[in-house]
Amino acid sequence: MIRKIHLRVTLPAGRPRRILARVWWILACALLLLRPPITARAQDIHQTAKAVDEHYNRLRTLQTDFTEIYQGAGMERVEAGTLWLKKPRKMRWEYRSPKEKLFISDGKAVWFYLPAERQLRKTEFRKLDDLRSPLAFLLGKAKLENELQGLSKVVDQPSLEPGNTLLRGVPKAMADRVSDVLLEITPASQIARIVLTEVDGTTTEFRFSRPKENLDLSDGRFQFTPPPDVETVEGELGQ
């Protein structure tokens, strides 16, 4: 009998829409209940960032292979080599593929050398405006949550390796140039990948592999004496 009554009742035109809206509202509330609390997610991000800070702050030196991928203006450039870092702010990037080039900082001065062009560019570290420079602070006392505003966990894209965590934030020191920084972090709290997205949409990605920590690296590795007959240009380094 109840079934017959329901078949004969004519609902107002707006009633089905209101019922459907109510159903969707109930489903949305149920999905929210299934998500971890905001405080729990924030705590998870805080713990991940803290673990990364502690890992790199205890390092004196770092050696790692790297792949640099640049995408912008309709082109892609892939380069590879080896990176050495040493406290404080010392770094040496040896590019070997597809062509050799050298990027060195002793913490005060920075050199960018192109052997094929026999050209050397030099500037002061404090004047450095280069996407490679933030990596040197991985061996300092920096904190991710201080360096990156709005640090959050990335859930809309997969990590390169299963089990890794993705974090995203906006760098305070380069906010006028870089709109977004993505970090891929291993279960051992090592940074395996950094992706910097600039305000014009171009991206520079660094992938790191085979890291070796706390090696005995001499300061001489981070010094540079130009070969004879090399043109030296003071100012911006270029790419």
C-alpha cells in the first residue's frame, strides 16, 4: 500500500532537486569524515619537514649525482653531472652531459666556466640570483617551514619512487621569481628531487641519486683558477 501511495504522489518541481542536493551534502560530509583531521595533516607535514631539517643540518658535506631538467619557451634541456656541497655555502656543480661546464662557489665568490667557449663569469655569492643557489643552504641551519611559505603535502601527483613524500611551498627568498617549489623526500628524509616553477611557467627540476654524506672534501675543490687566455666577465652568471 505504501508503495502505491508513493507512485501516485506528484512531488513539486523543486523537491527532487532539493532531495538530490541533500544527498550530495550527506555524501560530502561523509567524505570529510574519512579524511584525516587538519591538525593531523599539519602535524604530519611538520614532522616530515623537521626530519629533513635534522638530516641535512647534521651533514658537513654531500656528494651526489644530479640530473637537471629545464622546460620553458617550448624547449626542454636535460643535463647531468656531479654535485658537491660543503658547509658553509660551498658548492661545485660539474656538468658532464651533454657538454661540460662548471659552477663553483667558495661561499664568497661564484664562478661559472664554459670550457668550450673559453669564457668565465664571476660574481659575489651575495649577489647570486640563480636557481642552484638555494641548495647550498641544505647544509646550513635553514628550516623548510621557515624557507617555504604555505608548506603542504602534495596529493594531486605521484612521486617518482613509491613511498616518497611530496611537499610544496613558496620560497620566501625568491617569491618574486619562483612561484612554487616541490620537494620529493625519501623515507630516509633525503631530498631526491626539487622542482622549481617560475612565475612565467618555466620549470627547473633537479633529481639526485647515489648520495654520499660527510666525505672528507678539501676547500680546494671549491676554488677555481681560470686557465690562461680565458675571457672573464664580471656580473650575471647566465646559464
